[in-house]
Amino acid sequence: MTQYKKDKFYTTAIVGIIIICALVMSFILPPISRADKSEYPLEYDANFIAACLEGGSNVYGCVCPLNHVKDNYSYPEALKLDEQFTKTETLPDGLQQVFKDCQGNK
């Protein structure tokens, strides 16, 4: 197996484990009391982390900005940020620094 295939395999495995853990935690943990966080579907978290890991960040470097987004934006606002990122392939203003800060605070 080439190094690229090994890296892809490990990344896929990590994403799968994160998704499974998120699903299990959603059934075990009590609901989050803040309305703006609870409106985020579990799939959003899993997709955000998966895309972030594929972009080269580590797990903390993905969970940290996800928490920032969920703490500071409603779900519809977050979807608009995702749309903007998809169109421009550039992080929206303010989120670039969040990602840098989260990578630096490992």
C-alpha cells in the first residue's frame, strides 16, 4: 500500500470513528439547552469535521472552529457561510483567524 493510500485510509477511518462517536453521543448526552446549538443537525457536525480533516487539519483544529461557528452563528447563518466558502473556496472573514487560532492552541 502506498503512503498516499495509507493516509487516505487513516483519514477515512478517523472520519468514520468521529461520525460514529457523534451519533452515539447524541443519544447518550442530554440535549443542549442553548437553542442556537440545538438547531444544528448532527450531520452538520460530521460534515464540517470530515471536510476540515480532508483539508489537512487535525481533530482539535476542526472541533475548535466548529464550536466557534455553533457558538456565534445560527444554523441558517452557518449554512450561508458554507455556501460562501463553496463558491469562493476561501474562508469567510473572521473564520480565517479562528482556524489559525485553533491550530495554534493544540
